[in-house]
Amino acid sequence: MTTNYNPKKYANLLVEYLPSVIQTEKENEKALEIAGRLMMKGDHKLSPEEGRLLDLLATLIEDFEEKAYPMGEKSNPAVALRELMFEHKLRQNDMLDVFGSQGVVSQVLNGKREISKAQARKLSARFRLPIDIFI
């Protein structure tokens, strides 16, 4: 990929895809889809303009995912649970057997309530994951 690019072609790509700061999971999925299509072309087939767009999308995606899925020394059980529910296409109602009520599920997912040890054991069994993910 060369550093020379045509600003008009790049502007046309920007208008076509309308990249912006990613604020929702749906926007992230769209950016990932576009980035995936560009990556499928391979570095040697990308135009300089497409390369810049791919770099921009990668930066936007990384920024969103660092905020949405923080990694670090301290785990976040609520984030882990939300992600597992998304991955398994579960709704809050699907978690009533673990938490007992819609209100408790909501409080846990919003980080306003800790997951109890009993709930962590049930989640560990349900998702077949170590219990410490939920504590």
C-alpha cells in the first residue's frame, strides 16, 4: 500500500461508508463487516484510499471495543455476562432461573448489583466456564 492517495477517491469512499465514532454494537458490526470485506481483498489489491479507510475503521473498532469490553487486571462479571448473553442470543427473561427476577437481572447487567456466589455457580454450570469469571 503506497502513501500516495487521491483525496477525491478517498472522499467518495467516506461518503459511501460514512464512518464515524462507533457507539453501539450494531455500528461496530457494520464497521467489522466493511473492514472484513476490505481485508478479503488483501494488502496488495487494496487501493491507497481503501487502505486508509481500513486503517480508519480499525482505529474506530479498536476504540469502541476497548471501551465496550475492557480488559485488565480486574474482571467485570457484568460485562462477561452481557457478552455471553449476546453470544448465546439470550434475553433477560432467559436468566430468570439464575437470578429469580427481572429486576435483579437488570441490576446485575447494569453493574448496580454484584453476582452472588450461588448465582455465579449457576452461571458457571450454564455456560460451562470457570466460576471466577462471574465473581
